Amino acid sequence: MRLVFILCTFAVGGSLSGYAGKWLLSLLAISNKALSVFVYFLLVTLIWPIAVISVSLLFGQYPFFKKYLAKMGKRLFGTHKMLFIYFYLSIIS
């Protein structure tokens, strides 16, 4: 049953970050298609950890996703401590 909640959290968090990225992109009103695609991917990448942590609270999976995102942050940023600290603070706030 826990696996179902984890998969639902990934699905809802990913969809939420996609919709939020699309909404923020519409506020920016970028006319260049290539630039808008780049900015969209950047927005979704930045919003995704926050969305997943928020949704994990609703599904009761916060401890799992806190560990998961901390591990992912270490893999992404390695020894760059400031980037890791920023990433970690964004997921626990």
C-alpha cells in the first residue's frame, strides 16, 4: 500500500509542477519558442522538489521523500555545499 502512495505522490507532484511551470511561463510572456521551452524545463526542475514535498505531506509520505530528495541533492550537487544547502532548504520549507 505504501508503494501506491509513493507512486501517487510522484504523479501528483509531477503534474502539479508541470501546471505551475506552465502558469509561471504564461506570466513571463516569452515569445521565443526555444527560450520558452528552456525556461519551462528550468521552472519545472526548480518547482518539482517543492511540489513533491508538499504532496508527500498530504499522502503521509514526508519521511520517505525527505530522504529521497536529500539523496538526490547529494548526487546532483556532490561537494558543492552551497548548492546542496539551497536545494535542501527548498525541500524542507
